[in-house]
Amino acid sequence: MLYVWIILAILALWVIAANVVIVSQATARIVERLGAYSTTWSVGLHIKIPFIERVSKVISLKEKVADFAPQPVITKDNVTMQIDTVIYYEITDPKLYTYGIEHPISAIENLTATTLRNIIGDLELDETLTSRDIINSKMRLILDEATDPWGIKINRVELRNIIPPREIQEAMEKQMKAERERRQAILKAEGVKQSQILEAEGEKQAVILRADATRQAKILEAEAEKQKQILEAEGEAEAILKVQQAIAEGIKMINQSSPSDSVIKIKALEAFAKAADGKATKIIIPSEIQGLAGLAASVKELISDEKAE
């Protein structure tokens, strides 16, 4: 009996351990009771009823990526191209995802192809190539609404590659080459124009600088001439001032010596004698000096007679 009890205890522990479930982060487990949906276990420790409940499905709640093969689509202007799509999605309701639809990823792929054909069918080739963001937004809204009953949320839709027919690719390449050549020619012309503008601007600045240098030279020359004239005028003024000072000093000395009237007249006579030494042809002598001159002549004759005796 001891062995029986040991075996029963081991079986009991095994059953308990087998029915203790720990759900990890970002996962969910669908639990069925007698074949019917019972509950959804989230993160944590759970215990199921042995032989009655079972975990039917383990679902990851992380964001997933579905990369679908290229799909042939026809544009509004009857151009067939290949477009492959990438879908980013996550499961928001594990119950709906488990019981809502069979093979949900395959259903999303078919729905994506149908939606893509409908959207591209309303666009021409040029619009298709330049409207990726618009196409992505429209597809995300349509797919998100369609997959909501399946417990799936479409987060993002990306058109990874748009492959037009070979002849259209060649035409596009030629157009792009012509556009590059046109832009290159425009840039070259703009460069030449800019170079001419800079050259003309440089010549203009050179002319301005030369004119400014000439003007400055004339100003400096005029300033030098002006300074020269000022210095000459100051020299002449200083000379005149010194002459006047000398005359004033002479008059002052004469006044200090108290000369007699006869001395003054003789000095005047000497002055007129110096004036007569010049080139003047006519000299007017005052009457006072004329009398003094006669007196001087008489004195001179008297002195001569005395020497003769």
C-alpha cells in the first residue's frame, strides 16, 4: 500500500504541475472548456482544470510583418506593372483572431491584392509612380477596416517595389537622362552667367577703386598746395611782423634819445637820398627839407673855403 500511495502522490504532483501555466509577456493563450471557448489568459500564473480545460492556441501579440509576392495590376491608362506590398500588423483580439477566420494571413494577402488593383485602376502610370504615400494611406484604411472583425489591426502598408514593363522603364530612363542633361545645361548656363556677373562686378569695383584713388590723390595734392600757401603766407606775415617790429624798435630808440629837429630833418634827407638812388625819375621834396638842403650846401661851401685858405 505504501508504494501505491507514493505512486498516487507522484501522479497528483504531475497533474498539478501539468495544469499550472505561466503566460509570458506579449503573448496570450486561448483556453477551451470541453471544446468551447472559455477564456483568454494574459500575462501571469494560471491553473486549468485537468481533463476539462485545455490551451487551444498560443498567440503572439507583437507587431508582425507580412511580405507578399509581387501582384500584377493594371493602371487607368492600361499599363500592367508588378507591385509587391509589405504589411505591418498586430493581433488586438486573440479570440477573434482564433475563431474569426481560417488562415487570416492568406486572407489578408488576397484582400491586399484586391484593394491594390482597385486603387491602381483609378490612377494613371505617372500618378502611380508619384503617389506612393497616398496609395499606402488608402490601403491601410481599407485593410484595417476589413480586418477589424478578425481581431487584427493594420498599422502600416508599404509599396516596396513598383516595376513597370521593360519598354516603359527604358522610356523612363531616357526621359530621366534627358532631364539630367537639361538640368546640367541649365546649371552650366547659370554658372557662365554668374561668372560674367562676378567678372563685371569685379571690373566695376576696380573702376570705382581707381577713381577713388585718383580723387584721393587730387585731394592730397590740393591739401599739400594749400598747406604750402599757408606756410608761405605765414612766413611773409612773420617777415612783415619782424620788419615792423624792427621799425618800431628804431622809432622807440629815436624817441628815447630825444633827437632835435635838425637831426630828424637830416634823417629825412638821408631817406630821400636813398630813394633817389633807385629808378624813380621824379622826387617831390617837402619845403622844410629843401631849406635844410640849402643849409647843408652852404655849410659844405664854407668848410671848403676854410680848407682852401
